Amino acid sequence: MVSREFWLARESRAADSKQDLDPDFVSPLPTLRDNISKLGRPPDAAGAEQSKMMTLPPQRIAIIGGGFSGVMTAVNLARLSRQPLDLTIINQGRPMGRGLAYGTRRMEHLLNVAARNMSAFPDLPDHFAQWLRTRSEYDTAPDLELRERFIPRMIYGDYLRGLMQHHLQSPAEFVLVRTTFIEGTAVDVRTHEGGARIQLADGGHVEAGRILLATGNESPAGPPGSAELRDHPAWIGNPWLSWENRLPASGGTVLLLGAGLTTLDAVITLRSMGWQGVMHAVSRQGWLPHSHFRGIEYPEFPPPGLDLAELGLKKLLALTERHCARLRDLGANPAIIVDKMRPHTQRVWQQFTRKERLEFTRKHAARWNVLRHRVAPEIYAQLTTAQLTGQLRVHAARIESVQADGNQVRAHLSGGKSLAGDLVINATGPNPKFTATSSVLLQNLLRRGLIAPDDMDMGARVDGGHAIIGGDGRRSGVLFALGPLLRGTLWETTAVPELRGQARRTTEALLDQPISHPAAEPPPMMEYMI
């Protein structure tokens, strides 16, 4: 009989061979490795074992949300499940597998992270970079150049769809998971002994023993007066819905409420369309996201032997400011410190007192966000050009209210100023208050106490295994959550380097397997180039 070591060695040799990196080979690696190593037998013996398993009644798991978090949890369920599993994914609106971020159809929208750090698997850090080699436009690019590229988000969506297709829609015979996809809207969950029933907006329902809430980002909260503008042709309340067909003629004005990544998407789209009007962007500080950069090795931070999570906010600020000053003296970008904080950020946030968290969000979060959530250099170059030519004008002001002004919408700003736009796009970012969610599903769960807000009211309250803590303070055996719903618990919970680890750990929790500790995962790569 061929040994287990033979199969693992054969797989390892194939993985190291670039000639074998065609689409049919790359994406099966996680499933093959996990199934062989976990079952401890070569495929023929594993098949016999799994035939025995198929006589067991399947566990039923439902995932509400078909974006990155939901689909990658489903993929990991297919990789890791050791028992029969009926899996249902309920997706609303966006293309299944692509979600909000990667559902764009515009090639000018680039990832905000270099290809080297965008693998969907925490245990396979080069998976995405290897997958890119299967595409003709990247097959001759030098390795170093390819790893540092900022790939179009639409192509990353292709990557996720490919993983979904392989693991969930055409699984190998020895995979124990059967997947059903539903395009619909979940509006409620009713628990009962042994599980729960998910109610759908069309009157249908889904039965499940466990349910994962992977609902993604909230829609933006509108400024005062926006409710009356819902049907106004110049008002775009949700910037993630199509608005390009409502553009004013060149020479008109587009007003962008907000100055973050969504605003940058709009600016890049308008420029790629050749639109010649004026764009105004308004935010409280008037800060735009920064560019990725080439940095230096800086082993002095964090200081050896120092646990950043034990410092508290005041001491941590003093420490980071000292090291930022040193980097400036060296002629280096102080945002290096923000990147080097990344492996520690979630634990630091969890160790803060509630008072410290409130102080951080009030005084420091805006600066953190522009340094932490940087953009591709080529995107930043376009942004700078738009400012230098006067096409983009940025204003530092608080948005007091909005109202109709004939065919335009006018925004009233602090200091008595106002700006009018032929098209006004609400790009203020996801609604940060969880209890003010616009989701019918989440409101129903909140109302009945099946979920509860965390102590910051930024997301749902969960335990260390991502299980929901209900209004009665008890851990749910049915409901789990990940992604932006955990923002109040983890702070950093929207980018792929964090979400891929969450998807793995949530999978383990859903399957009652030992949960991997984040420290056991490969350390995240620095975002800056060296």
C-alpha cells in the first residue's frame, strides 16, 4: 500500500512546480492536503472511511452572506469537514462569491493590498500569487514584480469565484459537503430545539442546525435631511449601487460626502469615464487615504520583550509617537509603525478599557484609518493629479444636513458654508452604530434578544469562538458571526489578511474542532514594500 507520506510528498512536489500551476491544479491544493493529512490515509483508504461516514445524518449549516467571509467559510467547511454536511449559502444582491468589494465590473478599481498578501488561505500565503500565473496577462511577469502588483478587484473576484466553483460546485468525490445556493433575502431566524429556521423575504425558509451571520458592511447612514431625498434624482444614498447613468453633463458638479476609499472609487471612475466636471469631497478632517510606499527594515518596533497589549492607550500613543519621530529623522515613512502594529492590533483593542476605546475612536481613529487603509500608488497618483488640476477639491467641514435645491442637492456644512451638486453621493462609510442597522434580519434578531450589541455598539457581541452572545448574556449554540459584525470586538476586521483567519477559525467553531489561535498562523506580511 502506498504510504501517507508518499501522497503528501507528491503533492508538495507538484505545488513547487510552476509548470503544474494551471487552474485545475492550484485550487485543489487545500482540499487535497487537508483531507490526506487529517484522515491519515492515502486516498483509497480515505474513500472507504468516508463511505462509512456517509451513512451518518448530515449536519446542516446555513451561511447568510455570499461575500468573501461567507464564501471562504464555506470553502473551509468543504476542506475541513470530517462528516457529511448540508451547507446552504443565502446571498442577496451582489454576485455570489464577489460581494461588495469584488463585485465591481470596472478594471480601474484596484486592490488596496499587494498580491503577495491577498491569499484567501492563512495556511497558503502564496496561493493568490500562484493563481495569477494561470492568467495570460500575468504569466510572464517577474516574480518580484507580480507579488508587488495591485491587481484589479474584478480579477480578485474571479479568484474567489474559482475557489467557490472548485470546492462547492464541483467538489471531488471524497469531499463530504453538499452545497445549496439561494439568491434571496433572509429576514428572520426562529430558533427551536435542535436548530433554527431562517425566514426568507419571499416566504420560503431554510432549516439549519447552525447559522453563520456573514452579512458584511452596513449601508451608509444618511446625514440629517437625507430621508426626504430618497427619490430625488440628484441624491445617491448608497454609493455601492450603480450611479454612473445619472451623471450630469461635463461641466456639472459632483459632490462626494466623505473622503475615504469609497470616494476614491468614485473619483477614479469619473476620471476613467472622461467626465470633465468638478468634484467636491467633504469630510470632517479633509484627509484623503495615503499611498503605499517603499519602507525600510525597522526591528526596533515593537521593542523586544514588550507586550503592546499591556500598555494601555496613553503609553501606547507615547511609544508610537517616539518611534514615528525616529523614522522621520531617518527619512522614512512613519506609517511603518502602523503596519508593524498590525499583528497586535486586535489584541491591543481587546485589552483597552471601554473608556480607552471611546477615546481612540473619537480622537485617533480618523488618523489611523488614513495611514492604515492605504491605496495603490497608481490610484494615489490619479488622485493627486485631480487635485493639482482643480478637478477635485477637498473641504474639511462637518456635514450638518442635506436638502433638495431644485434639480440639485445642497449640503449645509459647519461654519455656515454650503455646497450644491448636480449629483451628490453619500460616501460617508458604513453606519457605525449596530443598533441602528438597516438590516431587517438584524433588527428582528436584536428585538428578540437573539443577538446583542457589543459594549461599543459597533457590532454583535460574540465569544472567542465567534458564537453570538444573546441579550440574556448566554452563548448561542446556533448563531455565529464574523467580518464587520465583529468590529467592536476586534477593531480590524474588514481586510482579507484578517478575514481569511477569521473564516478558518469560524469554520473550526462550526465543526466543533479545536480553534486555531491567531498566533499559530503565519505572521501577516508588512503592507509596505522593502
